[in-house]
Amino acid sequence: MTRGTWLAVWAAVATAGCLSEPAPLPPIAPPPLAPEAVAVAVIQEADVDGDGVIEKNEFDRMPALAEAIQDFDQDRDGGVSAAELQRWLEDVKASGLAQRAVEGKVLQRNKPMANVTVKFVPEPCMGGRIKAAEAVTDEGGYFSATIPGAKYRGVHCGFYRIELTGTTPDGQPLPAHYNTQTTLGVAIGTQNPKGDLTLTLE
Ligand SMILES: [Ca+2]
Ligand SMILES: [Ca+2]
């Protein structure tokens, strides 16, 4: 092989090396969160006694807040105010995070539940600014949520109800308090949920 041929081979390998490098992924835009409007809407939806704060006995109106209370309740008075909600949402918006991976498992009496559809339904307070996401559990009860039609896995940040549909090991459909009248919810933010989401059914 002549020196010229070697150079040609080297150039071809170098070019192939460049071509085989993965192209950078195109950025995806975060949803247009409106922190102040959402905070006001949460208070309107869930503050039953009208004192301007969501207390523990009002979390059933907004179950997304219950699991993450320590992250919202910055003054540690046991309740969540509009200002605290707005601050949390401003932090999420400032992060520029478009979607966040949300993975976990569904268990019933510590046994994995397969073929359960897990739906993340945005709370009305989000004002239609974020999209629903969903997943189906595998044999091990694991799921990884996606927005139907989205290019990448993951869920928009915001407040959701979680609806579970499927059948129990003895062939019964999951009861209404897991779907049409669900009491499950989650706040998805830059730090929430922490780790995997484990949904434990009775
Ligand atoms: Ca209240
Ligand atoms: Ca508080």
C-alpha cells in the first residue's frame, strides 16, 4: 500500500468516526407554567375553610401536595400558602426543565401488579398548560411514564392526580378510589418525587 493509499484510508476512517458520533438531541421546550395563576387556582380549589392556607385536612382536595408537604411548607407551619406554592413553581420554571423522568412500581400487599395502566392527569389548577402522561406496569410492577406522542420519556412538571386501572390478582377491577375517584396524586418538580414512585395498594 502506497503512502497515498494509507492517507486515503486514514481520511476515510476519520470521516467515518466523525459521522458515527451521535447528533446532539434537539432541545424541547418546557411547558408554559404560570406560577402565580396556578398558586391562586390551588388555593381556590383546595382551601375549604378559606383561611388562605392548605392544611393537612384539605390535602384530599389536592393530593399532589400531601407527599411533598415538606418541600412546599417553607415556614414549617404545617400548611401550604399561595406564596409557598408560587415559590416552588417559580423554581421549577427557572430551572427550564422540560420533562422529568418518572418511574416507579405498583404493589399490592407487597406483590408487584402487572398490566396496570398508570395515568398522570394534570390537576385543573394547572390550567391546561401541561399534558397528561401514562404508562403500563410490566411483570415486575415497574413503569416509566411518557406523554403520548412525545419524542422523549418523561413527564411535565406540575401537579397531577394518579389514576390506576387494571385487575387485582383475584380478577377484580381496581376500585374507584384508585381511578375515577382517585385519592392518589403527585407533585413533579426538579426535586420531586425523590427517587422512584412506589404506589402501594391495599
Ligand atoms: Ca385552609
Ligand atoms: Ca407554610
